[in-house]
Amino acid sequence: METLGSPFGEPGTQHRRDRMASLKKAMARRVVVDLSRVDWDLLRRQKAILVNLAATAEHVTTRRDREAVEGIIELIDHIQDETAIALGEKAVFGKSGR
């Protein structure tokens, strides 16, 4: 059964090798997303809610659901990290940075 999790794969696995092959193909069709209208403070608060839900929902959700939420959190992490390179950590992560 397929599990949901990080969209970036686990190091040293076949999934990672497949992901690397996929990334090579994707370089030719790279997508640029305009994030200029993102409310970074709101996204940071929403991410904190998801992190809290993932940490406290173990007894009320399925493993698959938790892995889906964790995957979304990792996607937000990636978006924040990449945006911080362009805009600076303060703009993305707030006054105290990370």
C-alpha cells in the first residue's frame, strides 16, 4: 500500500532515486510561482496550527492522514526556505527569523 509523506523522498531509497530522475526531467519544465501576494505572517500561523495538529492528532487520525499533513508541512517549509533566499528570513519567518 502506498503511503503519503514527504514529497521530497527519503535519502538512500528507491524513491529518492526515482525523485532525482523526476527532478532532472522537471528542470526542463520548471514552474515559477508568483508568491508576492502571500501573507507570510498568516502562512506562518497556519503552519503552526498544522504542526500542532500533526503532533496531537495521533490517536484520532490515521497514519495516512498524519503523513498527508506532514507532507503539506514539508511543502510549506520548502516554500518558506526558497522564498527566504529571495526575500530574506525576516520577511518570511518574522521578526525573530526562524
